[in-house]
Amino acid sequence: MTYEERLQNVSVLGAAGKMGSGILLLTAVEMADLKMKPENKDKSFVLNAIDVSPAGLSGLMKYLQAQVRKVAEKKTVWLRKMYADRDDLVENYDIIDEYIFDVMNVVRPSTSMEVAYHSNLIFEAIIENKDLKVKLFSQIKNNSKVNPWFFTNTSSVPINNLENEAGLDGKILGFHFYNPPAVQRLVELITTGKTKEEVKEFALEYAKKLKKVIVPSNDHAGFIGNGHFMRDAMHGMDEAEALAAEKNIPLYKAIYIINKVTQDYLVRPMGIFQLIDYVGVDVVSFIMSVMNPHHEDEEISHKMLDKMLEQGVKGGQHSSGAQKDGFLKYKGGRPVAVWDTHKQEYVELEKFQNECEEMMGSLPDSSVAWKSTLRMKNKEEVLGAFFNDLKQLDTLAAKLAVKYGRRSKAIGEQLFNSKVAHSTDDVNTVMLTGFFHAYGPVNIFFD
Amino acid sequence: MKKLRRKVYMTGGYNTISLGTGRREFNPKKPRPGLEHYISEAGKAVLEKIGGADNVDESVIGNFMAARFNKQANLPGFVPMIDKKLQWKPAASVEGACGSGGLALTYGIRSVLAEIADVVLTLGVEVQNTVKAIYGADILAGAGWYQKRKNGHAYFFPGQFSDRAGVYYEKYGYDRARKGMARWFANAMENARLDPTAQEYHNTNPDPYGLALKMKPNGAAFVDHLSVLDCSKVSDGASGIAICSEEGLERIGIDKKDAVEVMGWAQVIRDITNDPADPAELEAIPRAAKEAMESAGVTIDQIGTIETHDCFSIAGILAVEGLGLAAKGEGADWVDAGNTARDGYMPMNTTGGLIGWGHPTGATGVHQAVTIWQQLTGKAGNAQINISDDRPYGMTINMGGDDVTVVAIVYKRG
């Protein structure tokens, strides 16, 4: 079966979810573009968008319509060529509208699993529940006549467990998009010892067509991305607790300080507590619980997360993409308050910000904002100068930052040493492209 | 054209800001003022300078495509909204694509010459940020022949002028052409920074020339032979000016020294269904300019400043050659040598032109007249250039479409 034949009938499970909808969008566009080739005009391309929620599917179609318009607006020059033979399509308006229809026309929303039985390729993006994944994979495998391949978007369940329990025998791999799939360029590719070469080849070609950066990861729960993020987050929470105890300050102040240090001093797009909120306190806790049983000599969990969830504070995002409140409270996307687990209420930053910043000390003149590093040509040099200054400084924040940087590096090295990553470069690529860090965790800045 | 049978003046000019990317107050996600606001702001400002609406005999609005950008036609109906005293007086709108503003000026001039009016409130307006650029390109493509739209570029007009630039590069050399175009851009930025209403007023790039030279045209991302810096931006804005007879000036109580006199003018049209005979050459612009100068009885060496229609940097360079300021193929060198800079031999587009000040399409022709009026009467503020006694004339050249509908006017301080 050729690449194109494989993509003539595809199903996405969990298509209405945040990850599923992104995967559906990318795949629908790829399939519609294949169909536009003159030699494929008479072939049918079917993409089943399967989800348990009818309301979710309805929202998905609206999301698709808006997103495909954006895609079309960016490639109108190409589309004009593809529709050159259509005399009725003259203006960009006409052409973009037609393309939106052509992409939507590939998609079949459905709440029924049966439609997947005809698919050559199954993308799975349902919740991180191994047993449910195994159940659905088995059901499709047992009923399908076309012997499909399974691509799972799991970020934490080991692929070989799914393979063994569902009896997929080399026809499954981990194809882990980052959130949101339509924007994030990183994909972690996880093969098992048995994954067939042709499955992997197809995955690589598909990723290339989607203009994704592939980083191979070994089949360890959490893989590279969460392998780093979860441990990094645990370190952040440990540090906040230690700081609160050592300085005898309320935890919320320590959370503010650690969040600020990880953003401004480590030059990251957001602080560690904001990142936990972005992913969702509940999701982070859940991923840890999936990873933990696979790490016998290491405890992957954190009581701060448990406490937040007990108190009903979950973070995550509204369907509009706006940030929900978690460790931090947000207004217009910016933190304005921190959750006080003691009193169970948010405390406005204004009330304690200055005091915390006084404790932290001031940033050296060499400091650099994350955003300004994006197009910086001499980034290494500028960051090196800043981090060198931090190492010399005797302020609280500088010390916390240097320690944090070292821990982040140790985590990166651990991922390589424990053979999750093929190289420390791969760890760096994941953090650079998947987490938009300005520099890889495995560096010499903090040595 | 014969000498004008009556003296015609322009005075009381006004520009709104040219709103669009580049202005700090521009936020594509927030609601913005509409057509009504711009017509009203420019109209009221001119009326205030000329002693109120009682003094106005009739009004005219230059506009290109409100019918699509704003789903609004019948613009004359908005004139009484400026001032209720304009109700029951004549008003019209005229259209000639990006030359609409120039046509509005000729409408006013004709009325004065025909002794139908002594004071004509002349406005130009366009509000284009209502749609994304990719759809705006469709609307602006209306300035070309619709039957050629299907095979045109997604960005139709940049595509047209990209083709011209491509031929120019081939004939005369890529590097020297790009240098001239980069200088054109740099002049536009430097001039726009001196005019608070300019779209690039807030531009702070320390090296616009280097920036433009570095940005190579890339057909995969945009068009083959132009970068975005070679193009005017999408703008919302309006300009207004009063066109008067001598009696009209007396009526509004403005001294001739605070007005410019229209010494000569011309309007020519080229067949929209024909491609340019030589893409590296303009035909309508040189003809219009020549006729306007003949009508004024002046030669190019008597003209001290020119506002020319640089919707694209290549159009500026081709105009320089068309005016005979440089030989064919040498316009880019001439511009790169600084001859069109504000302190050069022939300062052009001294408030930034279409690339720097902005290009609210239907307003541009009127904006050019306002700039010349400001410069010749010493009202250009920080953008003021020196006008010497031996070259006291100014000229505006406004173009609709790809060298199709052109208006040229020669002015002198009254």
C-alpha cells in the first residue's frame, strides 16, 4: 500500500478533543491536498472524526472551518494554481471558500466506532487511559478487514504495553504531537522493538508532509518531553516548599518567586507554575500517575498537585483557548494572583509582589527576555553572559536559578543515560521545539 | 491643453492619520473608525479652515471601492453628515481606482473653470482594513481588467508590478535596481517620520536602506520580484482640500499666499484591456505630466518638488525615468544617488508618499495635493523642505490601476 493509498481512509479517535481536533485538522488538510493532485481526482479520501460527544463533534466542525480558512489564506498562491482549471473560481475569496469545502468534504464526523473498521490508519487521541485505549484498539483490530496501523498520541503510556495487550504486533507506534498540534512543530516518534519498518517509514513521510520536526524517543513512560517536564515541575514544587520553610513565608509567595525565577532568570516562555496551569494541574497529575509505576527507583508524583486538586483548582484551558485559573489566577492571559492553599483563596500579586522581589534581588543588566532571544543571532553569547553573571551574584533569585538550571541539565542527562533519548541533542531539540525554550537543558551555562 | 480660462486655487488642506500596520494605535483585533468617521473628520477640518459650510458651493468625494471594502455606495449621501448646511447642495463621488482622489481634484477644477462653483469641498477617502490583505487583494484587483484576474497573482497588483520589476532587472541589472528601490524605501521612511499623520510616523528602524537591501524578493512567500518593503501598505484615511476661484478665495477670506494656484493640469487614460507595451516603461504617467507642464507653461527643471504615485518602489523609479529626470534604465541609480531625497535635487514624496505616508487608495490623489499645498505655502511643519525661487513649482501625479487612469497637476504658491 502506498503512502497515498494508506491515507485514503483514516480515522481519528477522540477527534473532538484538543489534541484530536488538531490531528484531524492536519490530516484533513494533507488528505485534501492529496486529492487535489490531478491523478487523484477520482479517488475517494475519507477521514472519520470519531468522538463520544456529539456536541464536541459539532464544535470540531466549526473549529475546522475557521482553521482551514487560516491554512488556505496562507497558501492561496498554491491554491490558485491547483484550481487553475476551474473557470468559476476567480478571486481569492472564491478559491479559499472552495478549498475549505474540499477539506471539510473529506471529514465524516461520527459517534460510532464502526466506521473505523474500514480505515487503513487509526490515530488515537483519547484520554490517557491505557485500558480504554487497549479496548478500542482490540475492537477495531478484531472487526477490521484491512489490517490497520495504529498511531497513538499518548504522551505517557508505554507503547509496547498497548501493542502487547491489544495484540497489534508491530503495527503500532507512538506519534506524539505537542499541544496545539496545528502550531507546535515537534512530534516525538516512539517505536517498540517490534514496530515494522514500513510503519515507521510511513510515519516519517507523513510527519515530513506536515512539516513537523521528528525526535525519536525510546519507549519509556513519559518519553522525552514529559520525562523532562514532569521532573522539572517536581523540582519547581520542591523548591517552592523548601523556600517557604527556609524563609518562613507563606507558600503562595514562594510559588510566585519560583515561577518568576523560572521565567525571567531561566529565560523561558513562561514560569514553571504557569506551565503546569497551561497543561492543567489535573493533566500533569494524571501524567505523573501514568509514569510513576514504570519508574521503580523514582517517585513521580507531588503532593502539591494532590492538594490543589482536592481544593478543586485545576488550571487547563477554556474551549476558547483562554487560560483557566490554577496555581496562578489570570487576567487577559497574565498572572494577577496566586492560590493560597492555606486559606483556599487567591492573593493579589499587588499585595506581596514588592516584598518578594526585594527578597529575590534584582536582575543583572545582562538579563535578556525570552522573547528577544527568538531572532537573536548571538543567542548563545548573550545567554552565556547573563548566566555567568547569575553565577557570580549572591542574590536569592540568582542562586535558585543556577540550581534550577543544573537540575534541568541533570534531568536531560538522566533521560539519555536511562536510554529514553538517543542523545542529549534530542532532549535539547524536544525542549527547544516542543516547549519553546531558548536553549536546551543540556548545556554548559550553569556548570 | 489650452491655458486655463480662470484662475484656480487650492487651500485649507487636511489629512487624517493614515491608519494601518505601523501606527501604534492600530490593532487589527479591535474595532476601528469607519468611512463615516474619516469623511466627517477630513470634511469638518477643511470647513473650519475655510469659514464653514455656507461658503461651499458643492462637494466631491474620491473613493475607489467602498462598495466592497465597506459594502457602501452612494457616498455623496454622506456629505451632509459633515455639516447639515451641505444638505440640498450638489455632491458627487468619482472613481478611477487609486486615481480616484486625482479625479476628485479634476472634478473640482472643472467646476471652477466652468464657473459652476467658486468653492468646491474636495475629499478623498478609503477604509481598507476591513478585510485581511489576501481578500483586500481581490478588491484592489478591480483596478485591473477583471478578465485577467483569473490568471493573475493571488496578490494581483503586487504581481503586476512585480512583472514590471522583473523586466527592469533583466534589462538593466538586478543589483542596481534593488539599490534604487531600497533608497526609495529609505527616503519614504525618513520623510514619513517627519509627518505625524503618516502611517510610518512611528517607524524607528535605524537602517531602512540596509533593511530593504537585505530583504530579497521571494516568490514562494510573496511575489517574484518585489519584497513587502517595495509595496505601499493597507491604509484607512481621508484627505480634504478646498478648490476655489479667485472670488472663492475672497469669499472664504484666505490670502492667496496661503493657497496654491493650479498652473496646469492633465488627465489621460490608457486602455485597461491592453498590457503595457514595455513593462519597464510607463506611458500614461509621462504623458499626463508632460501635458500638465505644457498647460502650465513650465519645464521639469522649474519644478522644485513632486508627489508621485509610488504604490510600489518600482513605480517611483519608472516615474523618475518617465519624467525625463533620468534616462531609461538609469532611474534606479539616480534615486540611489539621493536625487529624490528631501535634500536632493528633486525632493519627491516629502511626507513619505504611498509607501511611507500610506495609501488609502481613493484618498491618495487628494493627499498629494495637500502635501504640495503644505510645502509651497510653508505649512509642512517638520517635513518642510526648502522651495527655491528659481524652481517654485510643485507637481502631483496620481495613478489608477497599472498606469491606466492618471492625473497630473502643476502648482505654484498663490
